Amino acid sequence: MVDREQGRDVVNVGHFFDGYAEDFSSIYKEDTKKRSSLNTLTDKLFRKDIESRFNTTIALTDNDSINSILDIGCGPGHFVVRFLEQGKDVTALDIAPSMLEITKRRVESMQVNSPFVTILADYSEYTFSKTFDAACVMGVFEYIQDPVTFLKKLLLDIDKEIYISISDNKGLLAWQRRLRYKIRKCPLYLYSRNQLEDCLKKADCYDLAEIEDLERGYYVVIRK
């Protein structure tokens, strides 16, 4: 069971991303909403990590040993689409209904035969009836109050590989993001390298993890 504060965090994160779905989706592809000139400039200057983590993840899943993927915090489905194009069995989970609706529309417009399931839920509270070969966890840790418990659950649900992106806590941009999210009442947890490593150690998966430094964060691969 989640405590009251953690439950409030989940609700606030869900509300934030439910209202942010089309704007967030347009960062990847402008098929839901046109980016403004200012947003386009911001993307080029400060959001290079989004493209980097996307390309890295798609390259890692492009092999025959990964057949089923759990996309946690799937957002508007850009990873989901590519996983399905690779012929993977994809389960897309998110706590924001509007994110899942965009994902469903994207998948419906495709001609693929790969199994696809959506789940509207908080991952930390959801029990699966099966395990998965891999998990995609992009931009999710920033909203998790108890990352160690989250990691331990991942280790139980996933058989082979876990791909995680995490934002760092350095600089003016991190401060600005904290302020912006505080105004929107959305919890935000940013990490130093030491804090990230400490979480991995407490979850007993530090020795299984590879950490790559990104421009504004870290990319972690855990191989079991």
C-alpha cells in the first residue's frame, strides 16, 4: 500500500501529464500539435537528451533476444510505435489517460500484427500476471518518491534488460524545472551521480548496471 503522501504524488503526476500530453508528444513528433518557434529553439538547445535516449533504446531492443517489452510511463507512444515496428510484444503503461489515448491512436494507424496491450495504472501498485524480457523507463524516475522499491519491483518483473533515463540535479535548468513543477504541484526528484549510484546499490543491482552520462542526466542499462 502507498502512504498518503505518495498517493498524492501519484495523483498530481497523473493530472500534470494528462494536461500536458499533446505538448509533450510534439517534442518527438508534431502530429498532435505544432511546436512554437520558442519551443523549437528550446528543444534544440536543451532537449538533446530526449533524442539520444530514444535512439539508444531503440538500438538496444533491436535484437532477437528481446521479444516482450514493458513501456512504463509510455507517454504518447513514440517508443511503443518503434517497438511494434521491431515486432515486439508491447505492454504500454501510464497513469495519464490522455497519454494512453494518443498512444492507442498511433498504434491504430499502423499495420502491425505484434501483440499490444495498454494499462492505465501506477506501476508501483500494479501486479502483472507475467514477466517481460525488457522494460523501457524513460523520464519516470523523476516522479518516483521511493526509487529503491521501484527498482526492486523492476528486477522482479523483468527477465533480461531494463533501460532507464534519469535527469540530473545540476545547474540553472534543473532549478528552473523544479520551480516550474512546484507551481504546477507536480513532484519532481532530480539526482546527482552519487544519489543514483546509491539507489542502485540499495536495490542490489549496482553491479548489473551500466551508467552513461547524458547532457542533462544519465542513461542506465541493467542487465540481469
